[in-house]
Amino acid sequence: MAASITEQNEFFTVIDGLLSSALCDKLWNFVQVQPFRRVESLGLRGHWLIEDDGALRGPTVGWGHQWNTKFPTGSPMDDVINAILGHGELIAPSVGRHATDWAAFSATLSVYGVGQGLVWHRDSEDNIGSYIYYAHPEWNIEWGGELYLAHTHEIPREYGVYFHRLRPSPNLPAPPPWLPHLDNGDANALLLKGGFGSYVAPKPNRLVAIRGGTPHAIAKVRSSAGTHVRATVGGFFKRVGVPIGTPDAPWPI
């Protein structure tokens, strides 16, 4: 079955059937033997809430740029990367086009178990968009793990990636935006002004391309999932003309 667009709007694109069943099986075998690390051990507490810092991540593969390693890797990660490249025109309305808008993108394996999710945020400004590919072989609609997307691009730049600023103090009268792992009061007030959007279920073999600047979050995986995990390949399309790794002020990555 050929991959096809299931949904496309001004905020995201959903493509189902990205890989053949044989490539899906190959990728799932690969996922099961990876040396994942907890995000807390990677220094990423704050990007995830305290109760979510046991989520797992693998090394990052780069296409057009080297992160931990660079394409081609000889692993099933190459199949996902090739499929994304092969469907570039389908996702272009959400993330732009190669060479014109982006020249490199990343690919990272992530695993969420029961009780884990990801806080509301938007992509940092050096990313024109991002994507998530669902690599698990089975999912039930009652297991949670949905991708939530708010229907807005109007959040002021000074709110940063996580829509939260540290509290003013005598030595910091104009605090910068920061990681809301203990207090998300600003984000809560801001996102509840609208309080609506879309959800995308983590259907196996589904790709979601997200337009840069779209607020999104991952719902926690429910206890009904048991030992089933939400396994993904995800990454960022890096803007042309912005050096990769450049500090992104005032939006911290």
C-alpha cells in the first residue's frame, strides 16, 4: 500500500503507510536492541517534566549534517530517512522544501512508557519544522500517547519555546523564557486563552510533519498500555542560512 496523506492543514500533515510491512518489522527489531538512555541522564530535565524524565532516547542521526552519526548508517534508520526524502513534496506545505527551506534534518529514536509524555512547547527558531514517525507495531486508542497540537501561530516570540518566563526578581527584573519543569503558570494561562486544537493518535507506520511554531505536546501513555511502549523516530528540519548549533536567543532549545 502506497503512503498517502490522511490529513493536512496549516499546522501539520499526517501520512499513513510510510514504510512497507517488511521495513516496519526490520525497524521494530532495531528499536528493541538499542542502548537507550533516560532523558534525565542526558541533561534534558526541564525539556521533560520531572515525572516524565524516565523517557528514553537513542543517538541522533543526521541527514546533511552529523550529530551523533550521519546518514547513511546501514541501519533501519536509513529506511525512515529515505522515506521522508521520498515524500518531500507531500510534507512540504508543513516543513518546506529541501535546499529552498532546509538542508539538513535529524532522526532520533524515543520511547515513552506508561505515565510518560512531553510538555507543551514549539520548535526553536532554527527549525522550520519537525516530524514524528510511529515505529511501534501495535497501538490501542485507549492507550493515550496522542500528539496534541494547538491551533495557533500567534504566540509572541518573547514567550520562547516553552511559553514560560522565570519570575521577576531584583537581580533579574526581565527574566528570559525558560524550561518549565517546576512551574508552567505562563504557559497555562497563554494556552488556555484558546484551549482547543487537534490530536493525532500514535497509529503505527504513521508520519506527522509539524509546521514550525505550532504548539504541541505528547499526552501521557495510560496505564492500560501495560508493557506496550510509544516508540518513535523524530527530528527537526534545520532552516537554510542558520548555522546548526547556533545559540537561539531568546528561545532556548
